Amino acid sequence: MDPQLKKGFLELLVLATLKFKSSYGYKIIQDISQVFEISESTLYPILKRLEAQGLVTTYTEEHQTRLRKYYEITDEGRIKLVESQTDFEEIKKIYQYILRKED
Amino acid sequence: MRKYEFLYRLDSALESFSKSEREEIIHYYEELIQDAIDNGENEIAFIEKLGSIDKIVRTIKKDDDFVDNVKEKKNFELKQTFDKGVKVLGQLLYIVAIIFIVGFGISITVVGVNGVVAGLINLIATLDARLTVPANLYYIGYTLLHVGLALFGIAFIISLTQGAKTKLELLYEKLTELFNKGGK
């Protein structure tokens, strides 16, 4: 897939995995891998991006005598997810046009 | 490669990063590897899957520009307010210039009207005195010249003030916008 397109989708996929529950790096990768290919090294910049845009926040919690960083979706992040639905409708229309057949 | 060797090598490769970011990245990978091990994955195989350290650092660097851009966006808003201030100042200078030029136009008009009146009086005086034709012609010419001057002055003022009204409205809008923004 086109790298720019992939980046945009990965941001949304991360937000979607956090939709119901906060999560951590390893778990986020596992969840997303079920629907889309993602590597450990690509996730880090995406998380940083989302944080910089205020779409996720982070907190640290103790897990088995070590600290684990959790990512939580913000209200802005939820809005972004809802907005992506309109994008979906537009993308659908675009692809209907791209793949149209000659009359 | 084992976890500690990987983290050590990664840390060395992150030399150009700030201390806090370096720690954050190291912590991210340390946590990731530990979670994988806890989940029953093979340590060495998992680290191999992470890819080369070079590539990891490149991926982060490539995205850093974006994070910086988002931070700069806040500066951008400040810059916008500043730009608006400059625009308002520019418009104020424009208005001052207009006032000066209109003043110039008014003086031309006044000189013109004055000349018309003087010319007419003198023309009547010369007619009264039954002077020679050239003197009459001189005052007719004098009067007409000043009619032209006065008309030029009036047209000059009208053409200038036509744009000034919209400019004034724009200035008022910009000023209120600027004050509203400053008040926030």
C-alpha cells in the first residue's frame, strides 16, 4: 500500500484499538496485526504523532515489578474516529469512480 | 542479539536525540521486548524481527519532522496574530497617506475655484473697461484653465475616496478581530 495512505490508516487503527480500553505498545501491535501489517518500529512514531496531536495521552502503571506505558484515547481522538466515517464514504465514492467500467 | 545488547546498541545510535527522547525510545523498546518475552516469544527471534537498528533510528528521525510541525503550529497561531497586526499598521499608514493626498486634492480644487472666480471678475472688469480683445481672451483662458484645475481636483478626491471606504471598513474589521483575539 502507498506509504502515505498506510500512515493515515495506521493512525486510525491505533485510535480504534484504544476505543474501548487503554493499551500498551506490544498489545497494540498484536491487535492491529489481526487486520493490518504493522512493525514495532513503525508504531513508535505513530504513537508520538498521535500524542503530539493530542489524540492520545499516556500514563505509566506498574506491571509485574516493572513500569508499563499505557496509551489512552482522548476526546479529540474519538472525534477523529467519528470523522473517519465521513472519509470512508468519500473513499468509497472515489474507488467507485476509479474502478468504474466503460458503459 | 539479546535484549541488553540491543538496547545498548540502540542507545548509542540515538546520540543525536535529546536525553528525554532517547530515554523514551529505549523504554519503549525495553518494554516491548519484555512484553514479548512474557508472552512466550523467543527473545532473540523477536529482536531480529524488530529490524536493523539503523532502520529503527531512520524511521524515528523521518517522523520527528512531523512532531516538530505540530509543535510549530502553536507558534504559527502567534505569527498569524503578529501578521494581522502588521496588516492593521499597513492599513493605518494607508489611511494617513489618503488623508494627505486628499488634502492635496482639496488645495488644487481651492486654487482652481479661486482662479475661476478671479478670472470671471477680471473678465467682467475688462469688459466694463472696454479694453482690447487680447485682455479679454487672457481672462477667458485664465478662467477656463482654473475650471480645469478645479475639476481635476474634485475628480482626484472622488477617485481616491472611493476605495477608502472599503479600506476603512476592512481596517475596522481587522481591529475588532485583533482585539477579540487578544482578549481571549
